[in-house]
Amino acid sequence: MSQVSGEPPPGPSAAEIYLEVHRSAAFREVRRRYRRFVMPAALAFLLWYLAYVVAATTAPALMARPVAGAVNVAMVAGLGQFLTTFLLTWAYARHARLRRDRAALDLRWDTQEMTRGAGQPATGGRGR
């Protein structure tokens, strides 16, 4: 099969490009940074939640102990669950902004440039 003159040779398919990006060091680094935060944070939060549930079921006397007036240990720990959720959300957003967002955005722009048709001029200005 011969190509029609004047047309650029066909480039790699989108699937091939995404596989190449998936294998790239930049993509692995973004995933590594994600996992290094999410795995320990999720494990810590799960353990904290399970500790609350186990304490509530196995130590009702401890959980019923008053802290201040009608507020007992169970209420303080329950509110601590909410506080932990908000703190973890804040920490995740901060970590993403400081450690992953720029690298992921660069990777996205590079991937979009690679998937553009070979005959189309690049527009440049990667949104920075």
C-alpha cells in the first residue's frame, strides 16, 4: 500500500500514546507521590475509625465516662472523627496542590500534544 503524496505518515494511535505515557517515569512519579500520601492516610483513618467502633462495643463504660457535663468520651471521639475527616481532606488537597498537580498537569499537556494530529500545528502555551 502506498501513501498519498503530501500526507504525513500515520503516527501512533491514541492507545499507543497512552500506553507510552503510562510507562513513562513522569507518570510513575505522579502515581508514587499519590500512593505515598493516600495509602498511609487511608490506613491511619481506617484504624482510627475501627478503634472508635471497637471501643464503643467493647468498652461501653469507658465511652460513657463524662468529660464535661453531659459530654462523654464517645461524643468527643465521634466529633474527633468529623474533625479528622476535615483535616484529612485539607491535608490531601494541600498535598495534591504542592506535590502532584503541577506534574500531572504537565503530563496532561504533553499527552494532549502527542495525541494531536501530525498535520496540525502545535499551539504552544501549555497553560502555564
